[in-house]
Amino acid sequence: MPLSEHEQRLFEQIERSLSEDPKFASAVRHSDPKFHARRRIIVSAVLILAGLGLVVYGVADSSKLWLGVVGFVLMLGAAAFWMLAHKRSQTAELRSVGGTATRRTRRGNGGVIDRLENRWRERGDFDR
């Protein structure tokens, strides 16, 4: 159902006033899960490169072979951190800016229980 002209003008006015409020914009940006996931992906890429550097240095200097092992473990941990951050960036997440209520939805095919729960929620109670 399209909005009336009056409702559309009110909606645009609300959008303008919210976009001009720096405190609100900051709160929305910091509650965005994709913002945090992007930062985690960058951090994990830097850690992977640092781990690779430690592996190369540890192999080059045979007396510090243990440093190569530490670098490899660091690379594995950073790769796992990257995979988790990438997975979080793919999920849609709704949050209230100032509140505590959250609702998370997963993309892709959920399990059988998830599909049954969705069907139950979307059913029509026509017998009332």
C-alpha cells in the first residue's frame, strides 16, 4: 500500500532530522553487525600476514623454529576468526538502538525445526 503525499512528506522530514543527528548516526553505525564484521576481517587479514611472516622467519632461522610454529598457530587462529567474522557479516540482524531486544535471522536453509517454526508462525488461524 503506497503512502499518501502527507505521509511521504512526514517520512522524508523524519529521515532528514535523523540523518542530521550525529549521536543517532553514531549509535546506528556502532550497532551495525556488518561494521564490526568488516573490522574483524581486516584484523584477521593482518594477523594472517603476521603469522606468515613468523613462519618464514622461523624457517629461515633454523635456531628459531619454534617461532615458525607460533606463526602457523597464529595463522590458523586468524583464519578461524576470519571465517567467524565472514559468517556474521552474512547474517541479517535487527537490533533496537538503545534497547536490549535483538532478533537474529539466518540466511540460507535452516534446519527442519527452523522451517517448522516459521510455518507455525506464518500460519493463518482461519477458524476464529
